Amino acid sequence: MSYSFSVKAATKADAKVAVAAAFDRVVEAQPIHARDKQAAVANAGAMIDLLTDDAPSGCVISVNCNGYVGWLDMLREDCGNPLNAASVSAAAAYVLEG
């Protein structure tokens, strides 16, 4: 199961909140992603933290997240199945607002 989403926010703190909220929506639609939520949100937070605290004039933070998990019996979404694949990816950057 894979996911991909983007969020924009005015501050680093707001960007982290937006990522967590977006990932909550992923978990609602694809419950298996409850397993990689912590890793994905932490990864996005680490990328956000790398950005300078002083936003360039007229810019907001854009965060793009994507990833996937795989499990042994792909025909079942039973969270009792052990994962055999996982990926999380995040990018954060200041972009012009608008």
C-alpha cells in the first residue's frame, strides 16, 4: 500500500502539524499505515528541521511525503501480517506562496 501527499504551511511548527494531520487521513483510508506513521512523521519533521528558521520573503514551507509498506499476504489487510517491505520519503523546501 502506498501513499503520497503534499502540505504547505507558514511556519515549521505548522508544517509538522499539517504533516501529522495528512498522515492521519492516510491511516483512515489505509489502516496498515498506522505501522509506519511514526517513521514517516519523524522523517518529515527531520527534513522540516533542516530548513532555516528565517523564511525567505513571500515564501511558505512545502512538504512532500510518500512511501509504502508491503506484507507477506497482500490479499489481506490484517495488521497481524508482518511487513516485508517499507519505504518513507520526505522533502521540505521554502516555496513562493501562492
